[in-house]
Amino acid sequence: MKRVLVIDDEPLARMVVLEYLQDFKDQLEVLQECGDGFEGLKAIQLHNPDLVFLDVQMPKINGFEMLELVENAPSVIFTTAFDEYAIKAFETHAVDYLLKPFTKDRFNKAVEKFLSQAPAAQPAKQTENLLAAASQSPAQHERIVVKTGTKVKIIPVNDVEYLEADDDYVSVHTSEGSFLKNKTMSFFEQTLDPSQFVRVHRSYILKVQNITRIDPYEKDAHIAILKSGAKIPVSKTGYVKLKQVLGI
């Protein structure tokens, strides 16, 4: 028996999924239905489901942001009215996606596709690839969602002062403190606005408008002094990129 969660902020949408799942009650057990991403994240951590029916557009945190916070991601079937930018990501990396409103026949095909998957399928890797593809959308670049203990914090990109490599994580520094995100520096270098954020060192990406001055350091290196007083090393290559963005 496969274990299932339904995560969607629309009660009617959840009801439709639950009704359609009745045809699979001998194969799928619905553990919980959730009305937002916060609730969904807690349910995934609690139940460790095999499959999640997930909406993308939800209040508080969206479906993609919720999945970023899950350590061992389950298989995902998206049930969404989301626009076309994510379709390629869905097609390549999700079990399936159902564009609302979907028919019972289309729903059944998605479930059967999941049930026919080989036991060796790797949903966590599938979801990781999905998020990497979906992250290319500008809609995903406006904020960073992190976990702080059992809580979820939403950091608007405008509040970010700089980012620092921290082992397998990236430390996101803000005026409120620093928060760890399970992403790479390359990910942020590719997704943040290059006119605002510059990778000035292999371990640092800083927000250009937070710079108060740039001082020479040893050899060809420099130090960027931020409004907060933080001192960020700037490599020779980073200095060239910084000058280009600053127009100097």
C-alpha cells in the first residue's frame, strides 16, 4: 500500500483528488490533506509519504518552495493551474502533472504511471532536477525560503546583503542574521539578478548596492566594505566583474 498526501489550498480541488483516489483505495492510502505549504511540509516530515499530489500556486510558500525544504522528497504529481514556464520541468522530472480542470481519465493515467514505476525509481533525485529546472523562472527569484529549526522563514531577495559558501550549504546574510540554505553558490550565481548580485569570490556573492567602498588588499585582491560593516574578500576575477557592473 502506497502512502499519499494531498496538498492544495483549494478545498474543492482537494475534494476532487480525494474522490478520484477512491478507484485506487486498495493501492493508495491517503494519510492527510493539507491546505498550504507549511502544513504540507510538516505532513511530509511526519508521514514520509510515497506520493504527493501538489499544487504549485499556494499562499505563504508555493509548491516549489515547499519541496526545496524537504530532505527526502517523495514522488510528486502536480495538480495545478500553473502557467507554461514550468511545463518542461514537469514533463521531464515530475511523475506527471495535471492541469486544472482535469478529467478522471487523465487523473487515472497519472496514478497508473506512478504505480507502474520501478521500485528503484529515485524520487528525491527526480525532485532535485525538477527544482533546478523550475528555478530558471523569474517567478522563483524574488525570495529565498529557508528552514530555521522547525520554522520556515521567507527572505525577500531585497533583504539579502550577501551570500557565503558554508560547506554543503550557502549562508544567506541579512540584517536579521544569517540563514542556511541547502543550495550551491553556482545555483545563486545563475538565478540571482546579475545587475544586483555579483560573485566576487569563490565563496562570496554580494549585493552591489550594499557596497560603501572597495579597498586594495594584498597583490591583486581587494576588500569590499558593506553598509553593515562586513568585509568581503574580492578576488582578481571578482574585481573585474564588479567593475563591469559598477561601470568603473
